[in-house]
Amino acid sequence: MQITLLKSKIHRVTVTHAELDYEGSCAIDQALMEQAHIVPFEQLHIYNVSNGERFTTYAIAAERGSGTIGVNGAAAHKAAAGDLLIICTYAALQQSEAAQFQPALLYVDGENRVTHSSHGHLAAA
């Protein structure tokens, strides 16, 4: 049996811009993506702490070290510059893998710089 677990979380990032007239997606500082084990075009679940909105989109890489969190396209109706978001990804794992799996958790400051983290992984069997 497969179960779905949290794969990664970037906790309380600040939206740097929301751009309605864009193809879609969420732009995330490439360094944050790598630390959170998020790959370009991966599905994202986004929870807006500021207004309660919850939505799904996909990741694109923004300039490394920029601190960018940009919400684009239709999702720009659900977030504005300055909003706090929780960005999550999930993975389907065999139940036998789940006991060894740990998600990658990133916590950031007001400028989207990592303050602390827990780097998850799937332990070798």
C-alpha cells in the first residue's frame, strides 16, 4: 500500500511579488528549492497564513540567493506581496518506506533566509 507523506516544507516565507499577467506557477529562490528538495515544475501545495487561502501550483526557480517568492498567474488572486505562506510538497511512498522517511523542513526569516532546517531523506534499506 502507498501512503502520501509530507516531502518538504518551507515555513512562513514572505511573498515578494504577485504577478497576475504571467503564465502561472510559484517562483522560489533556487537555493531554497534545493535545500527543500523541490525540483522545477514539481507540484506545490501553498497555504496562505495571511488570508487563509489554499491552492496548488508548480515550482519554477528564481535567482539563487534573491529571496524571491513570486506567486504568478491565477494564483496571484490568492496571495499578495507581504503575505506569509507555507509551501509544501508531498510524496507517495510504500508504507514500509514511511517509517524511515523524514521530510525536509525549512524555516526562514522575514527576508526568506533560512534560519534553521531539518534535512529529510529516505534512509537506505
